[in-house]
Amino acid sequence: MSHSRFPRVFVLTSLLLCFLVTYTTLYLYHRVPASYSISNPQATPLKDSDIVLEGAGVIQNIDGHVFPPAPVATADKGAAPVSTDVPAVPPPETLSHTGGPEDGSHGLDQKLPSELTDAAGPPVQVPQILGGPPEGDSQGQQIVLLPDPKECPSDMAFLVRASVQLGLTERVRYSRRRIRPVFSNQIDRDEVVNITEPLVQNDVEVDLWDCWDADIVESPPIKLHVPKPYAEESFAHLIFGVATEYNRLKESISTSAHWLSGTDAQLVAVVADASQRMPGEMEQLEQAFAEAGVNASLVRPIDDAYTTSQNHFTVLVDMLERGSPETQWYGLLDDDTFFPSLTPLSNALAAVDHTTDAYVGTLSEDFNAIRTFGFMAYGGAGAYLSPPLAKKLGDQSRRCIEEAKSVEGDIIIRDCVYTNSRAKLTILPGLYQQDMKVDASGFFEAGLRPLNLHHWKSWYSEPVDKMAAAAKFCGDCFLQRWRFGTDTVLSNGYSIATYRDGVDTVDLQTVEGTWMSMVWNTGYVQEYDFSIGPLRQPYGPGEKRSYKLMDVEFTERGPLKQLYVLAGNPEAGELDEVVELIWEKQ
């Protein structure tokens, strides 16, 4: 009896040990919490038949389930869309004064130094993929484990959801501050109001996978005086035109919707590679814009031999066909021109007589670009033509292309204006070409009031539609600045910057020259003094810490929630730091 009992005990003990080792391994290395069940939707199998949609930045499987976007890096903007949801460092590529032919623009080629491509934004982390199939096993499954907002209090759900897309560390240093806006029409937008108390305090370490026990200590809400929201109005008097490629246009739906949705303004897009698309694709993309509330017309080039740069001018022909007696301005844009809101643009254009020949725009901020390309309305800021002048140019479009001495679209527009009318360039304050490479933080932290933004997904990378959510909440408060305590400046919608030596050492009336110029590839160049100067030297490592806006949540009936993130150094074991500002709805 005793002889036969021993093997059974040995077998049972072995099985128990195997179970404990396996369970412990899964728990420690595969991040499977003890409370997870196999049916938990946060651990969803990805089959080999799953579709990875790089253009949309999502992972979608055959049952229609869509995972949050994962960042996709690409060096070929013309061939693959660039994600606008997650800030990414611009890859080394050929650039031009308006963005380069690859992105629907046109100009001087410049190489972005590869050694600078790690200068922007936090490191991107892709959600961990576990349990991959053996090589050659087409029936295997992969498990993507994601933090579950249900494992945290409801007021932290936005942070947990955003952490997946932003690739935050699993534990973060987190603080929260509520802002009680005081709306007024008597705001001095250029004043940097001094708030004596600190903005960021009482931060705690939070486990994004299990934050029920997070002890968040909130400071009392702080009152900030801001402009009133823009009134709802129709912009049917504005027609915009771009020349681009299909994939770039497709990736621009969400950013275009920010400033076009529900406005009655029209967008006409010449799709340079329309002849290469499958039947029905153009109509499907046009419908996608319509579903986003954008009145967009996708058209083919009037001549398949024309380049994207030439189409930048000839799109005017299609715009004129869609014009009406109500139309006051035809705006020719680069495909990465972005408006925080159409209200300031419309108000600024209203000061110009649209019943006469009018050619409106602005120069590059870089005087070297002006030396190279001349005096004209630069494409990233837009060239705005009154109806009388637009008709003259439209009638002469083919001749202007044939006689053009340059392949640059905005140069073709300028020369056609000057040879067919007596109109001269009217410079519109507030428009920006933004010829700034890699790090444009000095521009955004200067308290400027830009009518438009440009180069945001090529020369530098910023989530402009998320940034400009502030404009929907409090109008001209986008990029408005406040001082907090002794060392902090909030640039609303862009950053929370803390200065090691205190704000009193910072001349906030000057602009920090953080960017590189188009020609010299250096920061702090005097060629920008004439346009946005005076400039000051950029801060070195350790002198300034910037929490950058990475995500927002905003509904008509709810508050505006902003997440500002300072990426930790993973090699030093640092956690990401997150500040959530909650602008209360009044």
C-alpha cells in the first residue's frame, strides 16, 4: 500500500508546483492581474486575419472591434498617412518652404538632420503584445493587454483611456487642477496675469492598471478670466482649395473637421493621384468628409500632366465653379494649413474690400526664405483672392501655368496676379507660414494669436486639433498665458512650463528661439526678428521643464479636460508626469 501511494503524492505535488510556477510567471511577466478572467474584453485576441489600418492609426479585426490607435512612424508622407493623434518626431526627409512636394506643397529642398530627430515629444510605447503564435502558426493568437478604465474611479477614466494611445508608463506621477473660467469681453489678451499660488501641486503616484486606491488630493478650483466663446455663425462666404494626394487627404479628416465641420464653408480638394485610385474610392472619401460635417468636393486635376504644385494653383478653376454671389474669398491653402477657428480669419478678412481685386496673405517669418522665393503670399498661410481677381486668374489658369518661370504653386499664383491685374499683396496680420523646424515651442509659448498653423505634421509635430480645442471652449483663450507661483507659465492648449531659476528671470515679451531655420538649420537666427522678434536664446537641459498638451476630452455639455505630459527618462527609471486641467462648464 505504501509503495503504491508514493507515486500519486509525487504526481499531485508536481502538478501543484507546475500550476504555481505557470500562474506566477503569467502574473509577473504578462501583466495578468489576479482578478482578470479569460473573457475580459481588455484582453482581446488578435487573429492573423486582423487588419492593421496604418492610415487610420487603428487596429481592427474582422468582427469590427477597433482598438485605440497605436503610433506608426513613416518617412514617406506621400505614401502613408502621418498620425496626428500622437506627436511624433519628424523623420529625416526632403522639405520645402511650404512643406515639400510629398505633402502637397512645393519649394526649396532641405534635409532634416537625422541627429535631431529625437528632439521632440515623449518616447512612444506600443501596447504590449503577448502570447504570439509560433513562427508559421497561422492559427495562433496574440493578446493585447490594456489598462481598463473600469479598474479606476470614473473621474480618472479619461486618463486611463488616453494612456494607451499616448504610450504612458504603467505608473505615472499625476496631479489635477480644476479651473473655473470667468468669461468676459474685456480681457487684455496680451497680458500675462500673475497668479500667486502654484498651478501644479499634490501630485501622487498612480498605477494606471489598478487605481481604485489612488488618493488624489485636489487643490481648490482656481478662477481664470478668459474671453467669451466664439458665437456660432455661417462661413458660407469662404471657399478653400487644396491640392494633395489621396492618403494625405484621408488622414486629414479629423483635423479638417475641427475648423470646417458645421461652418457652411466649402473645401475643394484636387486629388493629384486620383487616376491611381480604385473605382468608388473618391466618392467614399468624400462621403467620409460629409459624415464629419465637412462640405468637401474631391476633384481630379484639370490636366493629369500637372504636378501637385501646379494643381495648387489650378484648383481655383474648380473653386470658381462652386462659387456663388455670396462668396467673398477664395483661399488657396497647403494641405497642412490648419485654423484654430474660422471666426478670427473671417473677421480679419472683413477689413479688406472683397469687391475689388484683392490678393491677401503673408510672408515667411524667415527672411532667408524671402530672399530665396520673393515677396508673395506663402502657401502655408494661404493666398486669399477676392471674387473679381479670382475670376481673372481662373480664366488665365492654363496660360499662367504654361508661362510660369517656377514650379512653385504660390509663385505661380503671385506671377499670375501681377501679370493679370494691378493688385498687390495685402499682408494680413495673424497669418503665419511657420517656417520652423523640429521644435516650435518658442512660437507657441510666446502668447501669439495665430489665425492659422502650418507644417505641424512635417517640419514639427504637434496635435493641433487637440490643442485648439481651447478655442472652442473660450474663443481667443487659445495660447493665452498666465504666471503661477514663482516658476510656472501656462500657455493654454500647448504647455505648462516651469523654469529652474524662476519666471522673474524670463523676459516674456520676447520669443524663445527654439526652432531651426529653413536654410541654416540653427536655432535663434536673426532672420526671424523682423517678423516675430525680438528673440531670446533657447533654454538648455535642466533650465526648463515643459509639460506638453497631448490629449483632450471635450463635449458640448461637459468640461474641457486637458492632459499635459512630461515624459520621464526610462533609462533612469523615471515615470511619466501628467497634469490634468479641468475647465469647468459654466
